[in-house]
Amino acid sequence: MTETRAAVIESTGAPFTIDTITLDEPRADEVVVRIVAAGLCHTDLVVQGGAIPFKFPGVLGHEGAGVVERVGSGVTKVKPGDKVLLSFTSCGRCVKCRAGHPAYCLEFVPRNLICGTRPDGSAPLHRGDEEIGGSFFGQSSFAELALVTERSVVKVADDLSDEDLSVIAPLGCGVQTGIGAIWNILKPEPGSTIAVFGNGAVGLSAIYAASQTPDATIVAIDLVAERLDTAREFGATHTINASIQDVADELGALTGGLGLDYAVETTGVPAVLKTAVLALGVDGTCGVIGAPSVAGAEVSLGVQDMLVGKKVIGITEGDSEPETLLPVLVELYRSGSFPLRSIVAHYKLDEINAATDDMHHGKTIKPVIRL
């Protein structure tokens, strides 16, 4: 077994504590990765807060980037020394995986979110004689070393530096979710009107993806003025500051009363989702990404209002196939087209609670923990 330092959560609602844990030896389909950096995502905070169950004590983290140290006997896609990004895992066998939609794997929830174990129920991580939760999104990457499923690993260019890896780590979840929501699911037509509610990393990524649509009107909506400025850098054509402007009135004016063609809801706030759906025009579509911080949250929608062809689509991971999409996003970053570096702020492992606090209070758009 291999020792490593990790950020451990002892119980629901508890802060991160830095402790020494041990990794199992990699099984045939597992990889040991030296983590260079790992993004802190809203989903980590939702799990920490208890809205999504997980095995505590446990290690979270699901936007890892690093270098392969060892591989299991059956691993063929990477070798020691390869630079990799880490993303969600999937079974690879179900009808959704075989159809190229691993984000909708029929085993997605237990494999990625709630179990904290391997699929066979065994614990990949220990602390002394105690089993602790691991395999979060197939990786649990808030650690200096991570035991990762082969399906969570995506090889990237060998000439990427550790500095590059510490910027592109968020591609594995938040960024691919926002971009995939536009490119894979909504697929807006030229001239479309698109509003993105919430301008964190996911929302800004959706704005960037939407900005590739010819002649699109792209409206960024947030409570923080600085984030709206950043949204223009990512491609927004219009902004609405929801702290001082009436969102419904502003969207009505921008669309000439016709309503939106597309909306993307990233905040996880039920009232915001309702506003987004009501703002749709005839045959409009709202993509729902944000996970509420309270389990069982609901939204009430008027049936008559929906009968004009409105559609509400739940989105996981942008319906992305990571091995195909992530290398494309890496090249967009390297070309300078995608301004990812402008939203990343770095923290040391022992500063992870400060990163969490800064994310909660909107001081940082995308915290990345450098290991």
C-alpha cells in the first residue's frame, strides 16, 4: 500500500483536514496518478454539505490533472510518465456507454457519487485500519497521489508543463459540462438568443461555447459585477446584473418580447430555474446543470406555459465523451482562444478550506488546488 497526503472530510458538513492515507495497490483496470492540481467544483461542496450522500470520512476531488506513476496489469490507454486529465468514470458496457454517452451511464450515480467504494464494494483508500471513502468520480483527486479508474483517465500532450496542468485541471468536469451543454445538447442555430444564468466556471464555459454560434445574442446573468465583466471576455454580448436589474424585464426587452431560444441554468437555485423557463419563447429550451444545495429541491411550472413547445433538459457532464472532447479543449486553451487562465486561482493543499470559503463568497471563480 502507498501512503499519501490528502484532504479528508470527516463527516457531513465538516471542513477538510489534511491527513495521511494509504492507497490500495492498483488493480488491473486502475492507475496511480501523481496529482499536480485538482479543481474545486460546486459538486464537491454539495457533497460536503450533505445534499448528495457519500461515505465519510472520505476524499473528494474530481477535476484532477497529473502524471501517471503506475498502471494496473490490464491498462492499455496510458503508461507511466504520461500527462493526464481526470474526469468522471463509467461502466463502458451499458447501452448508454456503448452509444457514446458515458455521462448517462446507467451506473453513473453509484460509480461516481454516492458509494465511496469500487463497484464491488471494496475500499480503495484507508487510514490505518479504517476504510475511508474514495473513488469519487473514479479518482478522489484531493490528494498527492490518487488511485484512478482507467476510464477516468484521458491522455494529453506530453509537452504540457505542470503549470499548464494546474490551469487545465477544471476541464475534466466544470468546463466540459458548460461547453458540452451548448455543443452536444442545445446546439443553438445561427442568430439564436441564449441566456446563461450564473457565471461561474460552468456558465462562463457555456458562454464561450455559445460565442462560436454565428450572430448569436448571448446574455450573461449574475449577481456579481466582476463576473459579468469576465463574461464579456468569454463572449457574452449582453449582461444583466440580477442584484440591481429585473431579469425577466431585461430579457423581455432584449428579445423584443419573443422570449429566449435557449437558457442555461447553472446556479442550482430553484427560483432562478423557474425564471429561466418562464423567459423562454415558443419552442425554447432550458438546459439544467446546477445541482441544488438542498436535497429534494423542486420547481413549480405552469402547464399552460409549457404547452407552447418549451423543453427542460437535465444535463450531466455536458453529455460529453471525455476522451474525445478534453484534448480539443486543451488545444483551445493552448491556442489562446479559450481564456481559462483568467478565471483560475491557485491554492495549496493546506489552503483548501480558504479556497472553499472564497468560492462560497464569490471571491474566486475557479479555485484549483496545487498538490
